[in-house]
Amino acid sequence: MDKQHLWDETWLQFADMMAVRHSKCASKSVACVIVKDEKPISIGLNGTPPGHTNCNEIFLKRDDGFYKRAEYVSANTVDLLETPVSFIHDGVTYIKCSDPYDHHNWSKQHEIHAEINAIGKLAADSTNAFGATAYVTHSPCHACSLALIASRVARVVYAVGYEHGDGLDLMRESGIDVVHMPLEKSFKNTL
Ligand SMILES: [Zn+2]
Ligand SMILES: [Zn+2]
């Protein structure tokens, strides 16, 4: 395995671990790690801004769809003719979302994408992403692709295709080297 490939896989694995362990979105665990001159200079996760209620404090995803904490369900969205599907988890009552896009719509209003969070953190200090590589667990959406182009990253490496990830061609047309690298799970040191 060549050196570049090995480092790409390492940073992407790191992004994946950040996402799985630390994202507070009930739907998707996404992370973006920006690496420049062999150093991680910024890490972004998908989620609400600091101090705001986290997605997973409101929503819960199960095999049959999204559920919402009862206190966040407004009375006029509950179909009074049918008993809502609900369950209790850790003493909290959750009600099944009747609208499958409930989380999607809430997320668009409240959650910041991982790439934007990573780029935003750079704006708050003196470093920048010029010439850097962005390692993202999911292929960037259109808006994040535009932001990555604007921040002048040189490469984007992602692990899984995201259904709203239609910005790949746009980034390629802008001269960004876009690499799809599916990850093998389970890297572990065997002592
Ligand atoms: Zn979410
Ligand atoms: Zn995005």
C-alpha cells in the first residue's frame, strides 16, 4: 500500500470513529477532519450549535422510522383518531413521527453539517484550509461542496455515498481531487 493511501485510510478511519462516537444526530453520524501538512487542523461533526438541544435529545431512530420525545410533539400533529405508536425508553415517552421527513425538516433548520462546522472552526482562528485534504465520512452535499470549494481545499476523501451528495462533480470541475475510499471496519492492535 502506498504512503498516501495509508495516510488517507488512517485519517478517514479517524473521521469515522469521531462520527460514530461523538455525533449527536439521531439519523446519521458524520464527521469531517481537515488535514494540512500532515496535521489535523479542524474536526467538525454534524449537529446543532453549542448550547442548543441536540438532535438525539429530541429524536430517536428505530428500524421502523423516527420517534420523537413526547414533549416535542405538538398536539395538532397527532392524529386524534388513531392511537399514536409510542414506547418508553429510559423513563422517557417517545411517539412515532407520522411524517417520515420530520427529522429531515428539523435537521435542515437546526443542524450544521460536519464540513461547515470544520470550516467554521478554521474561520475562528488563524489557520486556513488552503491546499488541505478534507476527510469526510459521507460524500458532501451540494452546499458543503460549495463551501469546500470556497475554502480552497485540494482534496476530498470520503467513505460512503450520501443520498444527497450531489456535489462531487462540482468539486471535480473546480479542480479538487475527489477520492472515494470505502472503509474496512475493525482496525485493532492485537497484542
Ligand atoms: Zn439529526
Ligand atoms: Zn452538507
